[in-house]
Amino acid sequence: MSQPVKRDYSEITPEIIRLADQCQADCKIDPQLYLEHKVNRGLRDLEGHGVLTGLTEISEIISKKVIDGKEYPCPGELYYRGYNIEDLVNGFVRDKRFGFEETVYLLLFGNLPDKRQLQEFLTVLNSYRSLPNSFVRDVIMKAPSDNMMNSLARSVLTLYSYDRRADDTSIPNVLRQCIQLIATFPQLSVYSYTAYNYYLKNAESFFIHEPKAELSTAENLLHMLRIDSKYTPLEARILDLALILHAEHGGGNNSTFTTHVVSSSGTDTYSAVSAALGSLKGPKHGGANIKVSAMFEDIKANVKDWDDREEIAAYLQKIVQREAFDRTGLVYGIGHAVYSESDPRADLFRKFVKELSEEKGLDKEYRLYSAVEELAPKIIAERRKMYKGVSANVDFYSGFVYDMLELPRELFTPLFAVARIAGWSAHRIEELNNGGKIIRPAYMAVQPRRSYQPLDQR
């Protein structure tokens, strides 16, 4: 196969640098003005509470308890349609079945399916697990990207052209579009990586595995990614768990709120989902697990004895003091915008991660993760003034899981999208079904008014 031709638009000229300096100098808002005018930056107050912008029945996050009118931090809880995520996961594990597809049904339709409903839904999902003729060749393969999230977004936008009812925002049509995207996101992600790996990384082999109807989403991901299509039952179960835990997380997370905002304008499903993908791509959102993996590579390289807690603590001190790793002062995977005492998703992940590390012979790495999880919050608390505690979030372990599954890091964030498209779909339908008004928050203008001057007098 010939190498696709790509034009380089990346040069930053001296003129652009000069104009950028002008932007930075002339377009900066004094941070004090936010306090003066009581404007909640990022739609969060100074204590981190999110500003209420809507109502939802899809999921609920609990991180505080109210006692005698006062808020107190508590262990985190996450509910999907009123069901505790811990109960859902434990039920799937107890019954020894894959639960992501059942979770998708719950999020979309509001109730857990019975056996007949689940089988019917699986049949519908499987009927949409195919892409248009020549789509892989003409869209995915011809312009590979080194970022799978951009490839995924481009594919989603291009699917608009293949849909004769692309702009129909009736609930039946939007549901059809959402189910199709849920079903095809695994192929769009994996095939984008295949194109990148072959064309841009010069991999020797080129293979395309079609999804199998009898396999779950997690099994199909491993089947399509691996040249021999082999995987262990534990690998598939833990990937299924990762998809369940990432499927939804309230209407206020950045990508889901983006889905609500864009959907409220009345636009099509493909535009709304591609906007959500653009949000999820950001390292402050879906890209966090990649930073966790990179940080642990750095820790492993600089801590000689991974069982020496004092040495680990000393290096974490350097990271927090901006003397090590990327010098941002952040311990990636520790802390969350909402949770303080604990992230229930991380708590659920932990015991399965331990089991997988034992199967993979990576007990030593697991002990290192456990030590950092315990030590980092204490070190962060000593160094910073915080309005709430910090604990490990789901990204702390998901990167480790994906590494143990030998998944390429280029797919870490797309795997998040493979799961979260379920939540986005549910929120898009909820917005269209209940919204009515375009979402339009207000911004306060703080630029002084000026008089126009002719060009030769400026």
C-alpha cells in the first residue's frame, strides 16, 4: 500500500509568533475580576461546587453528606439510573457475564433489561456492527493521523454523509444513530490505529479483523486488536469492567456537558458527538490515563527500590515541588473535581487490577501503584491548601490496566470514548426530549468602552 500524501501545515512563522505575543499581552483578563464580580470560573465556585445548569435522571454522583445543614465529605458513590455502580458490577461478576451492553441498555432506556429485552438489544447492536462499503479504505486508511481521537472524530463527521436522515432530530432517528455509533466505535477506533500503525509507524503487518456477533464489546476489542485474536477470560472481563466504569459520569463532566450544549442548538447527532470527542481528547479529561502511565514510567526510572516507601515518598515530593517528571506539580491520577475521600470507580477497579497483575506477573508494579496511591494524597495535602481531600481516581488504574492488556497508548482515550458514547447518547436524547431552550450562559464584559479612531490616527 502506498503512503498517503500529507501536507505540512505545522510551521509557526515569526509573524505568527509576533501576533501570538500580541494576543497574550492584550487579551488577558485580570483574575481578580472574577472574584470582584463573583463569577464562577469553569462553572465552579471557590469550594469546587459545580453550578447547577440542568436536571438529569441518567446518573448521580455523591461525594458529600449533609448533616444539620452542613456539608461533609464522604466516600464517593456513583449511580446509573438510580442503581449503585458497585451493585451493578458485583451483579455482573457474580453472574459471570459481560455487563457493558446491559449498562448501555440501562443508560439509554432507564431500566435494566430482562433476558428477552437484553437478547433483543444485542441483536439490534450486532445488526449495526458494520461500516458503509469502502468506508475503511476511503476514509480511515487514506488519511491516517497520529492521534486516534482526531481520526475518530473525522470518521463520525464523515458518517453524516452516508446517512440519508442525518439531520432528522426525532427521538426514533436519534436513537438509531446513537445505537449505530455505539456499535461501530470499536471498529472506528481500532481501524484508525491499524492505519496509523502501518502507514505512520511502518509496522510490518497489516490486518483487519471484522467484529464477531457472538462476542461482547470487550471481547471484540481484543479480537480486533490482536493479530492472533487471542485473549484470556480475565483480560476480557477487566476490559468489560473498564467500559462499564467509564460509560457515564453525570451531566456536568466536560464532554457530556458539551453534548448537552451542542444538542440544545438542534444540530445533528454526528456534530454533537464529534464535539464531545473534541472535549474528551483534552489531557484534563479523557487523556489523563496516558499521563498516569507516563508518570509511572518516570517513577520506575528514578526510584531504585520500588518497595522502599521512603524513596517513593521522596520522589513524589520532587514531583509535587515541580522538580521532577513534567514539572507541573501534579501527581496524575490523584484527585478529582468532585470526589474527595474516594472515587468508587477506582475502588471497584483496584481488586480486579490486583488479580490481573498476578496473572501477568506484575505484582511488583501493583505494589508500586498501591504505595503511590497511599502516599501521594498525604504529600499533596502537606504542600497545598485544599478545600477538600484527594484520592485516587479511575484514571489512576485504567492506564495500568491498559498497559497490562498490552493495548497501544494511542488507544487509551479512544477506549474511553468507546465507553462514554453510551452516556453521551443518553444525555443527547434526554436534552432533545426535555430541553426546548438553547443553552446560553452569560458572560460579563469587562473591556472598557473606547471611541473609534481613523486608521491613520491609531
